[in-house]
Amino acid sequence: MSGVLYIVATPIGNLDDISLRAIATLKAVDLIAAEDTRHSRQLLNHLGIDTRMISCHEHNENARSVEILEQLTAGHDVALISDAGTPLISDPGYRLVRAVRQQGIRVSPIPGANSAIAALCAAGLPTEQFHFAGFLSSRATERGKQLQDLSELTGTLVIFESSHRILRLLEQVAQVFPQNPCVLAKELTKLHEQFLHGRAVELLRCFERDNKLHKGEFVLLIDNSAVSDDSGLKSDDVNLLRILLDEVSVKIAVKIATRLTGKKKNQIYQQALQLSEENKSELDDSD
């Protein structure tokens, strides 16, 4: 009989945030595949667990999948853990889980800590609908496009970011979501856990006042739930778009109007097309 691949969630900060079932599983399996064995050894030592470990990260996942499949086929149970939180959520493991399932071998989740859910439940933003985007592109142009795409979604948007890119992300969020309420969760479950509230431009001011805020890992939440409540563009928005269309192309006009009004890109685009058709009709009539 084949073994079982357990996907085990580990703490995101506070080492006591691990379930009794997770501890029992990590003690019982024959092998633990860890994203970083040196990092995970600290947790295992804290728990008094001496199960054998191997590394399984984004650079060796394909090769490790073959090795782990051999272990599972031989009847050995294996646990997959990441550096923190739930494996596969902005962490390696997808290729391994897919390969194991394709072989008809059982995969069992051992749920636990997840920074996206931890931030969402304590942020005070709407939770009826939320969209997890993980880490956005490190390239500013691509990240800007991703934010524009996210602006079309209704609900709370959840984004991960590291300390060395958080300011650049907030600057672009301030352009795409100028009026949206935001929450920035920092160092979740750790000693210096913080939740900062305000529009993106206000969060940027917090960083200007306190250099210590730059350290740590961040979860940014953007309240985009009210976007569907706006049944149409205001007259000022339409007038702005009409002026822009007199000077620039539809594409550029839509881009500028979206940033200035904070409205949905598709909504602006449809209005721009309508105004363009009206202009064409007026020109045809004048002929």
C-alpha cells in the first residue's frame, strides 16, 4: 500500500500557533520535505521532533518529486511543510502535489496558519468576497497592469509584499485605488504585529514618519467591495472623459480617467466608446 503525502501548515510567526494534529503528523511520518531545512529545524527542535528532513523548494521541486514519489510508492508517509504558513499558498509544492495525485496516491491536508486569512479576519474590511493575489510582479510596469486587473474585481483584495518593495507597491496602489480604504498587516502573530488603516497615500505617510515600519513581511488588503454599488459615472467623470477624448486616443483617455476617478476601467472604457460614437455621429450629420 502507498504512503500518504500530508500537506502540513506551520506557524507564520508565533511558534505556538501549530495544531496538535500537525505535531502528531510531523512526528509520525517517515520523511519531512521542507522548503528550507535550516529554517524548519528551528521549529522541529522547538517541538522536540527529530524526523528526517530533505529540502523541497522551487529550484529542486521536480527532482524532489521523483524522490518523494519513490518514498510514497514504497509505503512511506511524507509531510510537506513550507517556511511558514500553509504550503503551496505563494510557496512551492504545486508540482509535487500534482505529480502525487496523478499517480493515484492520497494527499491529505493538515490545516492551520495562513497569513492571508489571519490578516483578513482582523482587518475590519468586508469578507463576503475576497480575492487572493499573492505576490505581484517585481517589475513596476507589470505590477501596474496586475493592479489594474485587480481593480475590476469586487471584494477585498489581498496582496503579499516584502519589506524592500512595499513602498513601491503602495505608490502604485495610490494611483490605481486612490480613494479605497486599505489595511496593511505587518509581522502577523509576532511580537511587533501591527495593523495600519487608511488610504494608500496615508499609509505611505506612516512610513515617512517611522523608519521601523520598513522591516518585516506585509499583507496589504484593499477594500474594493463598493465598486459594484456605483451604478454609473457621475457627470463630472463623463465631462472629464469627454475633454480627454478631444486631446488623446481612447486608450490614453481611459487610462488617465481611470486613475483620476478611481472608477472601474471597463466602466470608463464603455463610456469612452459611447462618447466616441456620439462624436462620429455628430461629424457625419454635419457633412
